[in-house]
Amino acid sequence: MLFKTFAVASLAVGATALPMYMGIKQDTSKNQTWTNVVAPSMPLKRSSEPLGHPVVRSVQKLNYAMDRHAKRSGGLVKRTTIDSKVFEFTPLRKRQQPLTIIKVLGQDSNGDIIVLLSDGEEAVIPASALTGNGHGNGNGNANGGAGNNGASGFAAANQQPGAVVPQTFDAASQPTQGASVALNEDGADITYFALITIGSNKKQFQVIMDTGSSDLWVPAAGASSTHSTLSQADSQSLVISNSPFSIQYGSGSVAGVLAKDTVNIAGMGIQTTFGLSQQLSQQFDQFQPDGLMGLATSKASSEGVTVPLQVLKDTNQIPAALIGVHLARAGTGTNDGAINFGKIDPSFIKGGDANSLTFSDNISADGLWEINLEDMTVNGQTLGLSPSTAIIDTGTTLMIVPQQDAVTIHAALHGASQTNQAGTFTLPCDTTSTLQVKFGGQTLDISHLDYVGAPINQGSNTCVSNIMGGQIGGPNQMLLGDVFLKNVYSVFNLDTNQVGFAPSAENAQAN
């Protein structure tokens, strides 16, 4: 996501999912006056945005990143323009509006429902989706979300014409360690999200888990027909203030009022303040998760609140104010992403040895997670990069490094080349070079499964690189997102103000 703090939940290059950047720039009054009156919802206007060619989308992501930092720091950046001549034979597709059911056509021999959608295509709704255990209220509410069986919480009444077709995903397996939450991914490693509940009735929400920001928000009733929403009808303990909040992200925005209620995660509950968004931009409205939970430090909170991790420690629900993060990689056969609260889970570490974790001091002045990066290597060859710092962000899909560093990295990857779009590179799709980063004397691998992106064209052996060049903040500042984090078990420790890494047990096997 990229903006007031870092956190770019960006689209994976070449994937069909929507681009997503979170970031955080917010003008919020700190003088909170609490009331039991619900502020009126505000209508959301929709618009189409171009998707299409992987390099075009990479440039869009880079621009979103620059936008987010510019708004965060109050500075200006030079945007990269897209040379249409490069893609004149690759027409851009327009983003579809959420699909709705036009007509129920029947049922097949498996009990699955066959429907006609608003785009003119037929689709099959799995029978399992009709009994999902997700966000739907069981009364035909179109807000059905992900169920425990991995299908959508799609109530039977939603078979009717006009119902919004829910997005589905395969839910991650439940962690074996206590005080942990399953970390789902959208099937394309674009973003990672987890289940929380809010309020007296424990209304369910899937929220992006983002170490690049420090605020929690969910949609208010009336803000979306495709997401789980919250109102005082859902929770008798919900207290809504008249204090506004507004967050502008790189590719979307949310706005509404601040609220207080009990938030439950990983079997633990806290009383906290969060944003109740009455307006969601199209990007958020059509995105898989319902909301967002920031996991950086309280200093970065735009809402001026103590982050949930610290509250859990302060209320003696966890022994330490730390989280351990394991990101699963789509397509590797395992779906066991998890966040551990208060205690490290050695089973996610290669060799099961927690002592292999190496920690670096957090040097961020903005409340983010930022550490010194010593260098990078390709196939054991040290690249000799300038001393850099790296913001560690689960909400960012890509790696974004200073432009000259990006040139140096790709020069060491056989067959890689820079496109005429600033900051973007291509490389052979069958690249298997070992890329490594060095922190605190520790060298960590980044798999080619993560830094090699999608083919430029169908059937092509030229792929877009998921390592991009650009100035995020200072001239020697990097942004390391999921391309890196899928390869390690990472620990973010508020007590010691440190970030630690160890090779991931699962992803080390995939390299």
C-alpha cells in the first residue's frame, strides 16, 4: 500500500484481478465526540479503469506507489507516462462492473446452479457455495463472503435474478498454534487477508493484513452491495462518532466516520476505535476483502489510536507485542498462510529452528517497519548496491527499488532488459537465477517463482519482472513486499522495535 504510510496491495502483474494500493493519507479530527446516532451513508459513483497489458499495469502500480508517497510526504513526483505505441496491438480491457445474475437457467446433475450473468456469459454456482459459512446473513443478503468451506457464503435466495455474484477463494487452513489467524490469499498472490469479527453479534469481515499502515476500517451499511457491512443493527455495542475520517490510497479511497466496538481476531477481543467507511471507491468495492487492518506501529495511525497488537499485549492476551507472518504462495499445493500473535511458530521456519531468526532494528521515523539492507546478490555474485533501507510491507505485492539498483539487478539476470517504460523490466520466463538480499549479516533467497511475473503476451517466453525501479521515499529507500516476504517467516516486534526473518520452511522447498 502506498501513501501516508507504505502498504501497496497491488495487483499481481498479468493476473486478472484488480489493481490495489492501500497507503494512508488521512485528515482526521482528533476531537472525537461519541454519539449513538448513525451518520447517513453516502452514495458511491462507479467508473471504469483500463487494465490489460502487463507492462502497462506495472507502470500503473509504480505510479500508484509514487502517488502514495507524494501524498504521504507532501512532495511531488514525476509520473511515468505509458507509450501507447508499444501496446498498439494489445488493446486494453475495461474493468467489469460487479456481475449480477440475469436469469437462473437450471441445475446440473451435481446440484450446481447454472445462471446467466450480466455480461452475457453462463456460469455455474457450485452447490457447496449455497451452504457456505461466510458473511451472508442467511436471509438472501447479497453480502455473502468467504465461508469456512472455501466457497462463498451465498444464501439460497441469491440464486434469484439481480443477486450480486460473490467472489470466492480457497480459505487457508486453520493454524495449529493458538492466538493465530489463517491468512487467506486471493489465488494470485495479490493480497493477503484474514477473518475478524466486530460487535455484539460478531459480524464477520475479511480484512487485508497490512504491515505498511496502522489503521482499521470496514464498510458501513449502505456503502457496498458486495461486501460485509456494519451498522448498529448488526451490533448493539457499536458506538458511532461524528468525527470524520478520510483515507486516500494510490488507487482508491475510503471515507466515513470513526466508531468504537469490540473487534475479535484469532480468538481474542479488544475494544478499539476504527473507521466506518461510508464511501468506497470502485477499487475497494470490487476487491476481494471487505476492509483493512494495519499492523505497523501506533505512530503511523491516521486515526490516532493504539494499534490492535499493542492493545492485545496491554490487556495481557498475548505475552509479547509481536506478530509472526507466513505468506503462502498460490499454486504450490499448500494453503497455510497465517499470522501468529504474541508468539513465534517455528513450524513455519526452515528446519523448525526459531534461533535462525535474525533481527534488525526498526529505523523508521514514520512508524512503519523499515530496516537497513546491506546488499543483494544474483547467483552468489554481490551486486554492490548503495547502502539502502527497506520498508517491509505485507500490503505490497511487488519489490520497488531505486532505479539504478533495478538496472544493476536486472543486468545480472541473464536475458533481462529494461522496457521503454521507466521502472519496468522484462526477463525470460524460464529464469531460475537465485536472487538474495542481505540483512544484518543474514542472506535470504527470493525465488524466481516470485520475481518472474506474467508473460507479456500469451505463449511468450518474455515475462514482466516483479522488481521495479522507482524512488519511493529517499534516494536509497526500497519497498519490499510479498515478492520477498513469501520466501521468509517474518517477525514484527513492537516490544523491541525490530524486524526479524528466517527462511520459510514451505517456500524454501519450492525454490
